[in-house]
Amino acid sequence: MSVRLGGALRELRIHLCQTSQQSAGVREFINKNYVNIKKENPNFPILIRECNGIQPRIWARYDKGVERSAPLTNLSASDVLAALKQFVK
């Protein structure tokens, strides 16, 4: 798995709940993939935000402050990776 972050993309934020079943795939994604993605992109800001009771969501900030987001509710870890890759394009 290789994900190169950069270009117009300036920041990724992943919001999730520490305990809810709806965030289970996001937690699995972080446990399996975060370290490798961060090793491949050591200077790129990837922010993980945990908050009890929220719906999981990924946010991408681009040049000039433009932001896009997508829900991650009930997605598997591989689906979360696919959602992340959509923001890199």
C-alpha cells in the first residue's frame, strides 16, 4: 500500500468515535495503515481527532483553504483507504 500525499492537498483530518461500532473500520484503518502512511509522508499533517458519539468523517484541506469531506460511517478499513485515496487525486 502506497499513498503519496501532497500537491494541492495540504492536510487530512480523520474524525472518529473511540467506542462506537460505526467507527470500527476507521479504528482498524488507523491501527493497520497510519504508521506506514506517515512513514511515506513524514512532513504531511495527518490529524486524528477522537470524540465520543460523533459520526466518523474524513476532511481534506487544499490550497486556498478549500475543504472537502466524506462520511466514513460503517465502512471497512479498505473502504476508508479508498475514501482517502479519492482526496489525493
